[in-house]
Amino acid sequence: MYKKNDNSRTRNALLPLIGYLILNLADQLFSFACPILFYEVTKTALASSTFTAIDFLPTTIFGFFIGVFLDKFSRRILIFFALIIQSIFALLIPISVFHNIPLINIYILTFIMSTAELVSTTGIEIIVPSISGKENLTKITGIMGFINSVLRMIGPGIAGLVLANFGYKLGFLTASVLFLSVGLIIIIMPNQYLENKKIEKNTKSKVTYFDSLKSGFYYVFKDKILRPITFSFLFANLGFGLVVPVLIYTLKSDFLASDNMIGLFFSFAAVGALITNLGYIKFCKKISLGIQLIATGIVILLGFLTMLFTSNIYIFAIAYLFVSCGSVWAQSNFYYVNQARTSDNYRGRVTTTTKTMSRIFGPVMAVAGGFFTDYVGIKSIFALACVFMVLSIGCTVGSGLCKINKVEEKNY
């Protein structure tokens, strides 16, 4: 049945994949420009990393709930209005910075926009695999990873060139238009792309919102693969939560890098990520999942260790290349495992539950990263990141994930 429809289902996924591509490009432009703008205004790592913390905060607060909404209500309406908010606030936030509005007000605007981003991104992420079907899941996962890698490669470079040659205003305006265009794609998308299967509706007793929320937790915690991989990624993301928010500050203050140089730094890492993603598409089914998880963890750990001990920007860039490559492969596995182990009527709840649990301490770590950078030194950040990666690898080994050869897929 699936084999006959493989090609048609892949074609059906093309429209939301285009939306996913444009959405990620807009996010790349906005996410690159904002921390630099905050640094130029405040000249402190703490203010810049607090912006990143606020950006993470909606996932911590609302992450568990967004999936229930996406499973129970109209995905089209939720995603569309989220994108409209992103389009408006992509202009409103920089305007507020330029007019010296108090930082607390800007942080509130950032929080609202990040909440909208959580809805739109999660919504599109659960639409695509629902359309493609389980037979194409690995292929679609690879394509989505490929999109991410390409945009990580060209996004910072484009953003750096735009900021250097045309200023911040054009960069933020471009991001706003891109968010709006994704909203238009959602509007024209056929109904069958956005329908959710409401299996719970036929049960005799009324299913409450809290019951739906609990079902997502139970689904994750009773699954022998979802549970340990979520905790493994939680430890890894604690390290990333420390490092990523202060990278631009480090490049600006310690290495005196220009906007163009920063763009090239991230583009260089993204080239490696792109090649890594192509390798994932070709070899992921030929290598056991356990070996992949251990190998990517070790590669990331080696990258953090090198960033800890080097003072050369070129070696620093190569080290971050290792971190980026390992992260891309690991994230592709995490996304694939989540989708493969989840039936469609639970997809929203399980996706947001695992994503939120793995990133729940992101805001705290981002602020901590800025604090440690300002008052202890950047080296402490990379040392702590190494510790968290050791814990992540230990979780993979201790839980037995390292022994898993292949993921058993749940029926759609």
C-alpha cells in the first residue's frame, strides 16, 4: 500500500517542505542579526545571552502544551496566526531597540515572538511526516536536515553581508517578509495536509486537556527508546545552552571578528554540517543507531575540548565545525526516532514533550553562560559544556541505547 504511494506522498510533502525552508531562512536572518544588535547596544555578554534565554523560554513554559493544541485544534489557524505575529514582531523588536525602549519591554516582545515561533515551527515539523508516511520517513528526515544544513551554511553568510552592506533595517525587513510568505503557503495548502486525526473524540468519557497532556508524558516515559534518548539530549543541550548564546560575543570580544567574519565562521561550520547531512541520508540505515549516538557524542565532546584549549580563531572554527557536524547527525537521529516511534494522533504531544524535556533548562543555561562569560571567563563555559557531553554519552551507554541496532517503527 505504502510502496504504491511513496512517490505521490513525497510530492505531497513538497509544499510544507518549501514552507519549512523559508521559515528556517527567516529565522536564520532574525536570529543572526538580533544578538549582534544587542551586543552593539549593550556591549555585554549577559544582555545578549539574556535575549537568547528569553528566546528559549517559551519552549520551557509552553512546550508541553503546544503539542496538545496542535493535536486538538486547527493546525492551519494556529500556524498562520503564529506566522503573522512573527512577521510583525520581526520589525517591532529592532525598532524598539533603535528607539532605546527599556530592555524589559524588548524582552517581553521577544518572548511573544518566540512563543509564536514555537507554534509555527512545531506545527510544520509534525505536518511533513504525517503527509510523507512511514516508508518515506528517513528520506523526509534527511531532506529536512539537508534544508537546515544548507540554511545554516548560507544564512549567516547572507545575514553578515546584508548587515555589513545594507544595515540592520533591511535584514529585519527581509525576515518579516519571509515569515509572511510562509503564512500565505499555509493558507493555500490543501485541507488534507493540515487535518489532525482526532481518535480521542470517539471515547465515551470526555478527554480533558490535562488528560491529553498526561498522555504525551506517558507515551514518552513508557517507550524504551524515547525515554533515554530524551534524557541524553537533555544533558547535551545543557552544554549547547551555555555555549551557543555567547559564541557571537566571544568572536566579537576575544577574536575581534567583523560581521562578515562571523558570517563566514558560521557558514564554514554549516558547510561541514551539510556534508554530514548528506552522509546521514546515505549511511544512517547502514550503521546501528547505538554506534551513531556514541560517535556523534564523542565528536561533539572533542570539539568542545578543542574550543576550551585553543586561542587561535582558525582552530576555534575547526573545533566548532566538529561540534556542528556531530550536532546535525545527532539531531537527525533524534527527530527520526521521535517520528518513527510515534503514531499520528500523538505526534504533536510527543514531539513537543521530547523537545521541551530536552531543552527545558535552555533559558537558565543561556543566562548562566552570559554570567560566567562576564565574571569568570569564556573558558569556564567550554569546560562545563565538556562535562555535560560526558554525562550525555554516559546516559547513552548506561541506558543501553548504545546497543540498539534499529528503531522499530510504530504504525501510522
